[in-house]
Amino acid sequence: MNIKKLVTGIAAFDHISDGGLPEGRTTLVAGTSGSAKTLFGAQFLAMGIRLFDQAGVFVTFEEQVDDIRQNLRSFNWEIDKWEKEGKWVFLDGSPKDEDSVTIGEYDLSAFRVRLERAIIKCNAKRVVIDSIGSVFSQFPELHTIRRELFKVAMTLRRLHTTSIITAERTEEYGDISRFGVEEFLTDNVIILRNVLANEKRRRTIEILKFRGSNHVKGENPFTIIPNEAIVIIPLSAMELKQRSSNVRVSSGIAKLDEMCGGGFYRDSIILVSGATGAGKTLLVANFINGIREKKERCLLMAFEESREQLFRNAKGWGEDFEQLEKDGLLKVVCIYPEVSSLEDHFINIQQIVKDFKPNRIAIDSLSALTRTSSEKGFREFIIALTSFLKHKEITGMFTATTPLLTGGSSVTEGNISTITDTIILLRYVEVSGEMQRSITVLKMRGSRHDAAIRRFTIDSQGMNIGEPFEGISGILTGNPVVIKKD
């Protein structure tokens, strides 16, 4: 029999937990310092009041109540108002100077009485205790800790509350809790991590144990956003259930549409790979210009060039981005990758897509985003982004920069090539002492396509795709060789 769940109101968490926290039970939320344990608990209470009118009690054993109020104000939760209405109750168990001397055996009996009174007074359905580990420094032996925590858990269960108890960890992938007993006395265990790898921070949440209940396994990245608090990106809960469309959209270049068998599929993801100056941004500009005929909308996320540079370059290719913006068909967002984490960039893209409702999105370039994350974090970002765009049936074009002028694989390509529908390669080719440009459609999922490697030039009209290279092999490997005829 499945355990009844209490919807937390933290949207993606309710997804990965298969409905929320087990109702009437106690959940341990463990994490190192700065992993957002207190915020997770506070958000659990705030969403209960805001969405379901369920009162809550917040117990603090570490920070002063005024400090917690101050820290939570940036999320626009009406805690002061909720306190006056009796929906949010603070129970202060933080150490005071007068508490420094203890006579006899220390226990939590007085605290349990105060806790029960607070729960009954406001008819609380949710309780947060932050952090239980700080009070255990008062106990000399582990068996005492186990006994007192068990009594607290039984009090919470008897009062039919759904509760969160936070606990400190000493390392990200070590013991679950500092004292090693907390996880055995609670029904459920959630771990928050704030891992530092290659000088980059990455926050994740993992449901380690939900006793008698289903949940998604593995870590899921999350970020903290003003006004929204914790926002989880549920990678491990994503499913391959996207719809596939047979509708074609134009690349903006008639010859490239012909090479692709009639254009790109509407819900496809296109990767454009090439060296610096090979024509990637030009291809993006043509892709954007392709919206004119059907009056579609396009979002351009630029991570390397400024708005002024993009508009100037587009004008040099005969395209007017400024007019497209005035017509409401184009939105250009230029931002340095280092400004935010990949999780923040993803949430930002989601919000812009929600507001602007584009039919297409172009990202120039994905390679720039690798500077702000580990390889694993980057791959998770790509998986989340492509899944999101496919569910929205948005055509996406991403550019990636190769390390060598003649090609070569990059971290970007290695992480995205398998989940893209179309791959277009732009390469420099040295022919008889002259550098020329080439284009080829390497992959076109679900469609016939031209496999030839063709010349192209760039002028004031943009990209001009010509005839295939003949009598030359090794172009894509970066070692072109003229084939001699017998």
C-alpha cells in the first residue's frame, strides 16, 4: 500500500518525490554548512500556508529568530503577517547565556512540552526543527541522543504533523549525519549538497530514503532564486515522451533547406559546430531571419557577443535584427556565462520562453557555458534544456566552437551530439594554398539529407552554398588530400 503524501508546494520536489513528503511522518534533511537546509524547511512551511492554508511551527536551535526572519524576507514570504494570524509560529530553542549551566541530566522534556503546545495552539500540519544537531552537544553519549530524538519524533507523529528535522553533515559524500543516529530514527532522509569541483559550486538534492514510498533515485541539481527560493531541475525524473512533428521550418537558407530534405523539423535540436570565424553566428542569423515568412518568434541567447556586435554583423549580412525586434518577432538576450550558474541560466531561459513564447531559440554559443560548470553539470544542463524545448515543440539551434581551425572534437560536442537531431559541420579547408570554407549535414534524424561536403562563401547577402568538393578526401579530419585520377 502506498503511503499518503503531503504536497509540499515545492513544484519539482513534489515531482521527484512522487507526490510530496509522506504525510504524518518525519523527514531528515541533512547537508553541510550552506547547503540550504534552513531554506528548504522554511519554504516547506511557507508553501503550506500560501497554497494550502496549513499552519506551521518553525523551531530554531541555532540561529536567533530575528536573524531567520531577516534572512527569509528576500523571498517575499509574508512571515510577519502569518505570525500575527497565528499561521506561522517560531519556537526559539537557540542557546542563551543563562542556559550555559545545567544541573542534573539534560533532556528535551521541557522542549517537547513547548513544542506540543505550539502545535496544538495553531493546529499545525507542518513542523520544521532546525537544526537538531546543535542541541546534541548537550548530551555526552550517543544512546542519550537516540533516546531524546526518538521521543521528539514520537511527539510529532502523535500530533499527526508532517515534519522536517535538519542535521549537519561534515562532508558532501561521507556520513549522512554528524552523530550517525539521526537517519535511523526518522522515516525519510533527504540529502542536500553544495559540492565544490574545479572551483565551481554545484547544488544538488537527493532523496536517499522514503520508507514504504516511491521516489526518483539519484541527485537533481537545484538553485536558489530571489522571490522563488529553491528551484529544482528534476533531471532524473525526465522522460522520453516528447511529441515528434513532421512539420518543417526553414533554416533561412534555401540551399541548406534542400540539403536537409526540406528544412529542419519543427521540434528538432540543431547543433552547428565550427571553428572561430567559420560562419556559426551567420548560420544563426539566417536561422533567425527564417521567421519572417510565417511571422514566427525567435529568442536569441548570446553568451559571447554584445547586442551591438550582433546587430552590426547581421546588418553586414543584409539582415535587420532591429526591425525584427520592433515587429515583436525577435528577442535578444546577451549575458556573460560567468554571471550565473548553469542552473540559473536554465531557469532564466524557461522564464523568458514562458513570457515571450518563441517558436525558435538560438544559443550562441554553448561552448562559452562550459566555463561555468563541470562536465557533468554541463551535460545535465543540456539534457534539461533539450527536453524542455522538445516538450514545448520549439526549434533550437546551438553553436559549438571546435578547438582547431580544421575541426576537432570539443567538450561541448561530446556532451550534446548524441541528443541532437541535426548536426551541421562548418570547416576550413586548405586547397592549393587557399583557405576555403565547407559545410556538411553530418546527421539528420528521421530524414534523408545531402551527405556532400560543399563549399560556401560569405558576402553582403550572407551565406552562399555552392558545389561539393570533388577529388579531395580527409576534409572532416582536418587533413585534406587531393585524390589523383588514374
